Amino acid sequence: MYWRSKDILSQPEWSNVRALYKSSGYTDDDLSKPIIAVVNSFSTICPGHFNLRSLAQHVREGIRAAGGTPVEFGTIGACDGMAMGHDGMRFVLPTRELIANDIEMMMQAHRFDGMVLLGSCDKIIPGMLMAAARLDIPAILVNGGPTLPGKLKTNNPYGGEYVDHSIIQQSLGSLQSGKMSEEDYLWLEDHAVPTIGSCAMLGTANTMGCLSEALGMTLPGTSTIPAVYSARMAAAYESGQAIMSLIKNDLTARKIITRDSLENAIKVNSAIGGSTNAVLHILAIAYEAEIDLSLEDFGRISREVPHITPLIPGGPYTLLDLHEAGGIPAVMKSLEASLALDVITLTGRTVEENIGRIRIKNRDVIRDLSNPSNINGGIAVLKGNLSPEGAVTKPSAIPKEAHTFRGPAVVFESEQDALKGITSGMIKAGDVLVIRNEGPKGGPGMPEMYKAMKLLVGMNLGSKVCVITDGRFSGSNNGCFVGHIAPEAAEGGPIGAVRNGDIIAIDVNQGTIEVEAEDFAERCKDVQCYTNTKFKGYLFSYGKLVNSAAKGAIIPVR
């Protein structure tokens, strides 16, 4: 059996490398086994990654028990929640490419035989899966698990029994408008996030954890285990054991990440109402795996599957509810008739074999296809004269009465200008709030318009104003919104030609987004491309190199 590590560990030619390992305490016996990297994004900053140091120990124990030698290195992991609403958010999406590149560099420089990837949050899981697809070696992803939801006090003013982190920003508008007391608001700060873990709702972090499992790259049933459950540690140990089976059977990432498995993941995303950011990430993973998958494909496949799992922000349930209902295997069981069942997963078994005996434990949380929460899929792709390459929205998070929206444009040249406009009362019911110059190139970094949406929801304008942008949205956003408008303003896209007062019509059901102005086509010819030179360093390079959001906002590597 061929192991990559043998290329630099055979005696006597590579005794110099063996000596370096031995200086750290590795033995001849250790160096006679497959060398498995444990790639860890642990930090004490991001609550979704706070438990990864302890999980790594369980992974290493599993690797050793199954006959491998673990080595460990770290990678970065920015927290979206802490970067929201300020210039820090511009740096978050670009970390995805840095993570993929870092992993590639370490794995190739040291010729490791396989890797277990430890990450939980928004851009970290995608970056790790991109690296796995690029390298095409045996790989498993282990996420740290979601936090437990906050439990509300009796007679709460917020509705529902449970809350998550996103309600804090959403409630800021209520506090500022006098609809909520400061005491109630600060109570949320202390109680909305009671444990470590990725945020309790179906934001991008948990979306990508779930989709990694749907792809077959995470052990079945493990992506929704809460971070504080003992089963999370067992899943880490079993993943360490499982990587050795992948080595033995030469089951590499591209044998798991295929066109069919990507389509399965898109269908699961639609069923659970996953984050709009999943569009960027699935397209980027497909690119790294050299699979032809387009934004149009994503929209078409999403339309085939209705929204059947109403999780916050597209329903009342949390990731804990999903886990207790059977997790992703139960969702896939409900989608059985729509999935490619013969695709292989990291277990060495097919999807059909993995879900064969799965039972759905709560039909309110995981509904049948014949009784969906929303007949629309979780993601919709819109096209029209405002977005010829396509734009992305999330029907499951948009109130049904706002699936068609028509109103006058109120244009802002940046997110910060929009936030000032919202808080100063410039936006009224019926407006279409346009935020431009926030795409991958123009931002640069394609920041999320999270705070704008949360302020509007808190002011009871979430379904009465439509926010459209060439930037992104958080997976926790709800209300009426359309993002990823492409081409972006910085690339000379039509959004750069919109003027205050232009009537914009959005139809989520028909998949259209149009500016109703006779001279709009002529105006579009005058929009100039530009480069944002405000930021230096990596963001400057990123803005120069990054592709359109319609292509996954990737930096080409081939």
C-alpha cells in the first residue's frame, strides 16, 4: 500500500527527516505508520471553536487506536458574530481561501497521508472542504457542534421558548425605538448564548456542518451533536478511527465529493432552509473538485425540494430540535426519493445504506415532502436586468407576503451609509433599500449586511422593506432580502446604475429582479469598473484576484 509519507521517511535516504520527528519524541514505530494530520482551528476567541482543543485529543486517540500516527497543526478561524457590522466583516470571507491555502501548503510540504479537519464556523468548514477537494487525499471533517439555545424567561416579549445569538442585534432596533426596556435587552446579552458551540440557529456555521455530512465528509448523525454533549467527544474519537479506514481503502476526497453528492447537499440545504452563503461555498468546493456546477444549477436543484425543516430563522426550531428529531440522516431519509442514493460516503457505505434504518423522531421538525413548511426551496436564484449573472435569496426566511415586492429605490453607497440612513429614519415601509459597492471586489471581501436587516426587523420593517445588495447576508437574517447581485458595482454591474426613486420589482416565486425604468439599459452602459484602494495588505490582493459571487467568489488556482 502506498503512503505519501514514505516519500520522505524511508531509511537511510530520509534519516534527516526522521531525526527531526524523533527530536519531538516520535519513535521508529510511529514513523512506520501512516502519518495523519489533525488540522485544528481551535481558539479561545470563537465560541464555536473553543472545544476543539479537547476534541483534537480524542481524534488523536482514535487515530492511534486504529494504527496511525497523529500530528497536529493549526489554522485560523475568524468569528463572524464578532466581525458583524464593522470593517472586520470584510476580512471574514477572504479567510476561506487562506485556510484552504494554509492546509494545502502544510499537507504538501510534509507529505501527510490523510487529515482530520476540526472546524465549526462559517468560512472555516468551507475552507477545509475546499482544501480536501483540492488535495484529493483521505479526509474527514469534524465540527465542534452547536451551542445549546437560550431559554427565555416566563412571559417573555420575544415569542417562542428558545432564542439564539441573533435576537440580540434584532432587538437593538426595538430598544432604540422604545419598544423594549434596557433591562430586557441586557437580559438577552446574558442568556441568549448559554454554552460554547456554533450559534444555535441555522446560520452559515451549522448549515455548512450539516452540508459536510450530507456530502459524506462527516460521520452520519454527528454534525448536529451539541458542543457540550459527551457524544461530541465520541464522534471525534470515531472520526480518528475512520480516517484510517479511508487510508486503507484509498477513499480520497474526490471519490466522495462528486457531482451527485454535491447535488444531494444542495437538496438538503433547500430542505433545511440553509444559509445563502452555502451558495458561495458549494460552488467553491465544486471548483476545487474540478466539477462543473453553476449558480443556475444551484437554483434549479433547489427548486426541486421544498423547505421541510423550519429552523430559526426560517421557523421556530433550533439545531437541538433537529438533532433530537434525528439530525441530517433523518432529513435525508425524508428526501430519500429525491436523492442520489448510490453515492459513497466516508463510512465506505452508500447514502442508501447509511439511512436505511433511520427513523424520523419528530414530524413537526422534519416534515414529509407532501407536507412542507414552505413549498419554495430554501434558496432561490433571481435574474433580471438588475442581476444578469444571478442573485440569491432565501424564501424560507422571507414572509410569504413579501415574496413579491415592488417599490422605490433608496440607494446607499456602502453598508455604513445604509446603517446611518436606517437609524435616522430615512427608510419607510414599501422602500427597496439598495446597498452597493460591497461585493467581493468592491467591498472588498463581500461583507454581510446583517446589521441592516436586524435593525429593520427590530423596527418592524423586516417584511415591509426589501434590502438588495451586491454584498452578502448572514445565515441568521430574516425579512425581505436579495444578495450576491452580480455583476457587482465594482465590475460595472447594473446595480451601479440604480438611482433613488427607480421602481424595483422582485418576484421570488418567478425568480426575477428588475428595474422598471425605460432608460436603465442606457444607464448601465455608463457604469465604470473600479478598484477599492481603501484597504491594503491581503484585502488589496484579494480584491484584485477574486472572481464574481456568481462563481463562488473564488480566487482561481488553476
